[in-house]
Amino acid sequence: MRTQPNGAAVKPAKYLMNGTSWQYTATSVAAGKTWYRVGTNQWIEGTYVQMGLAPKPSAPKAPAASHPATNLSGYTNTQGASSIIGDRSSMIFHLPRQRNYRVSNANVVRFSSAASAIAAGYRQSKR
């Protein structure tokens, strides 16, 4: 990332992760290259940019390979999940061996242990 098109590197150095999506607020051409402003005094050279349409906010996301319990309907199934799944809206967490519940992907919180869920203020599902 640069402080201006074709300018000095941002200090401390900042990088955009490969495959992430960013909005830009301005473009500029310097030394024959297109630059995109992604923040205040934060520019990235167009060689590193792949343009595309942003996904619709309401569109469901494809399942993540590391979380097979996530499905395309916009919900996560708690039974058989690889982690403890909390529901942000109800503050209830579900263990993988418990009865299956569907939790909206927008409300899913994953925990590594029941103790960490309880420490975060969640209670265990009774079923």
C-alpha cells in the first residue's frame, strides 16, 4: 500500500490480503499505471487488483471447507459441527452432539470450548 499514487510505502507497512474485497473511493493514473484509493492516504496499484461485482448483501455464502455444517440456505446446522456453535441472538450455545438446530449464519459464533462460551456470556442449550 502507498500513501499516494506511485508514492512512498505506508508506514508501518500495510498489505491487503489476497482474495479479500475492498471498496475504492477514487482512482488515479501515475506513470502509466492505475491506482485505487482504499482508505485515507492508502493507495494500491491496479496490477494487484481484480475488479468484479460485490456480492449482494443478502446472498447466502457458499459453505466453508473447514465448516461443513454451513449450508447454502443461510443457516448453520449445529449437529455434527466441528466446533461449539453459539447463537448471538439468543446467547445459547450448542454442542456438536446435541439435537440439531438451525442458526442464521449472521448470528453464528464459534467457540473452542464450552468454558469459553460460558465466559462470553452464553448458556448451553437444554436439548
